[in-house]
Amino acid sequence: MRIQKQQKQAQAGQEGNHSQAELHETRAELAQVKKYAQDLEHKLNASSRALAQICQVTDCCLEPWVLYCGKCLLLSNEKKTWTESREACTGQFSRLLISRDWNCTTTQRFPGSIYAMYWIGLEYNRYTDRWTWIDGTPYLG
């Protein structure tokens, strides 16, 4: 009986060692994946900055789009509801403007008439009683 108990303890110890080794290996793999994700994020940010800089230097927007603060904007004179405007943007593989990174002076200098009104990509959720951008991020203003 004592031998069986010792054998079970030895087996449990081996299983514990094996589990510890697997855990260590999994943590090492997770660290590699996190580093890879960080590297990709840095590359994406660098590419986005480079693209924004190129777009500011040369007008890379197709007609009738206009370049403004590193974004190509389509300023439409058509009278549409917010939903119709959102659908029109989606139909052109675009979206309503998300201006969360722009300060109030940026939007005050917005192209067009001082009296012009534009739809932006901000929507109110009556169930949560919160405003969010159409990409799902919260409105912090």
C-alpha cells in the first residue's frame, strides 16, 4: 500500500512538472505573439503617419474628394438624412467623418461655407444613453 502511495506521488510530481513545462512554453509563445502584435502595430502607425504626410504634400484624393487635415473628404450639397448619408458613404467604401482627433479650431476652419452643415459619424444609443462614433469608440467630448 505504501509503495502504491509513493508511486502515485511520483506520478503526480511528474505530471506537475510536465504541466509546469507546458505552462512555461505557452507563456513564452504568448510573449512572442504579443511582441509580434506590438511590432505590427508600430509598423501600421508608421505607415499611417507616412501616408498622412504624403497626402498632405501631394493631393492624393480623387475628384470630387478634397484633402483636409490628412483625410479625403467628400463635401456633398445633396440634402440627405444622417442615415441616407451614412448609406451613401458605405456605398462608396467610406464612412461619415470621425473627427474625435480634431480640436474645435480644426472644425472651425472646415472647408465650405461658414453656415454649411455636415453629418458626422457620431450616433446616440438610447438604450445605453451614450454617444459613440460609428467605429464603436465612445465619444469623450
